[in-house]
Amino acid sequence: MSPLTPQKHMSVKSGNVEVVDVQKKLKKQTDEERRLAEMMIPKKKKRLYQKIMHARKRKAKEVKVQWLVPNFLKKNVNSRKRPKVH
């Protein structure tokens, strides 16, 4: 069909109300702003920033693991000491 001839069997359907999750939208926006701010960090200081963020993630992961590990296993995990050499 050429663009000038009308198309057949076209119809209009009723739409649905779009549900907007405000919290999700706000989080997405702040994450994007944070990523853009990270891109603006000078190259000299970017390595230091990456080290700080890596340490922060590692600590958060350790805390999460401590909550998951039962109490009787915590003692064994935390008490990894070297054997005494005589």
C-alpha cells in the first residue's frame, strides 16, 4: 500500500492507566546521577574512589554473611589462627 491510501481494519483501543512506582523512579534517577558524578571524577582521583567503594562493598558483604551464618559456625569462621610452631 502506498502511504496515501487509507489502511483497512484499523481500530482504536482503550488504554490503561500507567502505574508509576515513585520510589523506583526516584532510585533510578539518583543512581543515574551518582554514575554521572563518578564519570566526572578526575583520572588522578578515580583509582582512590574505586578503592574506597570496593572496601565499602566488601564490608557490606561481610556484614551480610555474618547475619546468614548461624552462631555456632561464627566461632569457627572467626577463629582461624595459625598453629603454634615449636
